[in-house]
Amino acid sequence: MVDGSPRATAASARLEAADAGVRQMRIVRSVCPREEFNAYRERLPRSVRREVELVPQGHVGLIVQAIGGQDSPLLAVHGHLRADRDPADALAALERRLRRQFD
């Protein structure tokens, strides 16, 4: 998955989408084991990594990503949740946060 700084890329993602004539986007949700999420986080650019928390022991990582056009990642938001909890509400909250950045 590709990611950019939420503050820095929200405006540029809107401009790119408008320039490309992209009117639709799809939302992709992921629940990742702690180790996989933390390894993914380490591959992010430092400016983005600062805003993405490490997933603590006993938790899973959450990623909600906006995909536009031909599988072009536009924006992603991250979170984590205790592994014994149902992630549906947390993913929905992350999706709402992501969608607000496009308004």
C-alpha cells in the first residue's frame, strides 16, 4: 500500500483527482497483524511514519485507503485496535475521517 501525509496529500489528492477527471473512488479496508502493520509502517516515508502509531502488543493494525482511477492510491488513514475486538466500528470511523479530508 502507498501512503502520504494526511495533511499534505489531501489537497493534492483532490487536485489530482479533479485534473484526471476522477469522479469516483473506492475505499479499501485492511486489518493487519501487529507485526505486518509495524513492518509496513517502517517502509513509510519518515514524514508519514511520524503520524502513524506503532501497533502495541495485543492489538491489530487498521488501514483505510481511498483508491481512485486505475488503482491509484489517493490517501490512507491508520489506526489500531485490541485484537479481541470487532474492527467494524473502528474501520468505519477511520473511513469517515478519510472521507472528511476530501470534503
